Amino acid sequence: MSIEILSWNILSGGFKDYGSPEKRPERIDGLASVIKELKPDIVSLVDTHRWTDIFTVTQLKQIFGYPFVQPIKLDDERLIGIGHDNGVTVFSQIAGTEMQTIWLATRNAIKTKVGGIDIFTIYLDDVNEDTRIKQIKAVLELVDIYTPTIITGDLNTFDRGDLAQTNKQLEVLGYKFPGPMKSMKRSLNEMKRGEVTKILVNAGFIDMGKGKGNTVPAKLFPLPVNDPVLRLDYAFGNNLIKLEEFKVLTDEKYGNLSDHYPIWMRVSSL
């Protein structure tokens, strides 16, 4: 049985920004439209800011057209401290889907059991690699080595194998936008450590999106960059996962809805 999965950072829950006072995200209908058009079996969304506050599960089912839905808050103390906790949401159209909230050292994530496959939807810390290391190790502690497993989401880190090209791209961005890039220097240097993906590979996971395209930035990124030049969104599978197809969806209709492009994959279990 093949399963199609869409994994996407949708930027501030579809709101104009994290401080938006609106009761309904400005981009929610556009997001629902492109997802309905794709009709993936599983949708893993991160950065679903405020969804647990403004939507019921029933409302999300109606908006997106999926029978199984789980939205959660991250409950991350650092984010709560700066005034905007975030969220993760998973949709499924496969009967028998089981979803549960899991704790990753400093924040929540979602584990989905579907069609004999475990899917971890995660959104790692955007500031510190040491925190991300704690979070990814917490994921691995929950992995059953005898079960086909996928770990997907925005890992907020670079892969060391990408660094040569990533550094070139960051140098160009630094030349074009010295002020904004200087303000991001500390976070970018943490991402360049590349420890998280190394830990996953050492644990036997395969980077299914390696060499298949970058995911950031899309059109809603605060700097005018025309093409994605960085990879922050990943899907890792263990040796019981067969990857049938993988692509980054860089059509304009996706780029106009977030600062990240979504990743799409078709997988089955071995």
C-alpha cells in the first residue's frame, strides 16, 4: 500500500503575521484549496499558529475535507515567553489512523500510525542547535526499530552535505541584504552545525529529500529572493520505508501561501 504525504511549514498559521488580530487566518482558504487539489493521504503541517484557539477539530475537518484531524500546541516555554506559542496539525483520510501528542524535550509533536507506518511530524527549535539535538534524540527514543518510520517537518537546521552550496547562497544573500542577514547570523551559524541530520543518519535513517531541491524561501519570505536556495524541510525514512517518489512543490500557487515550499512524497513499507 502506497501512502502520499504532504509536509509543509505554512507560516504563522496562515495569518498575515504572528500578531494578527484576525479570528480567521487570511490564507486559510488558499491553503485548503491547494491541499484539496493534491489530495494527499496524510498532511503534516507545522507552524499552525493559534489553530487550537480559533478552530475546533470539526471546523478543521470541514475546511480541509479530511475525516481525521489532530491540531496541537507546541507548549514551548521559550515561545510562550515571547508571546506566540506555535502548533502542529496532521490530517489523514485513511481509516484506522491513530494520532497522539508526544513530548520532545521542550515542545510537543505528533506521532501518527497509519497503514503500518509511523510518521513523526516535528517542528524543531529555530534558535539553538543544542535544543534541536535534545528534541531529535527524544524522537529517536520513541522510534520502534521494527516499524517502518518517517520523521518529517521543519528541522530548522542545515545538512552538512549541503553546506558548500548553502554557504555560497548565504554569502550572496549577505551581500544583497546585509542588515537582515546580519540579524540572522547567530541563528544561521547554529544551523550550520548540522548535528541534527547527522544524528538521524547515524541512527539509520535516510534523507529522502537529499538532492531533490530546496524549500526556502518562498514568496512570503521577508526578503525578495526569487528562488528557494536553502533546505530546512526534511523527510527521513528508516530502512523499512520504500521511497517511490519525492519532490519539492515550487509552483507559484504554493509559494504565494508561505515562506516555505511544501515537500510531497509517495512511500510504502518494505
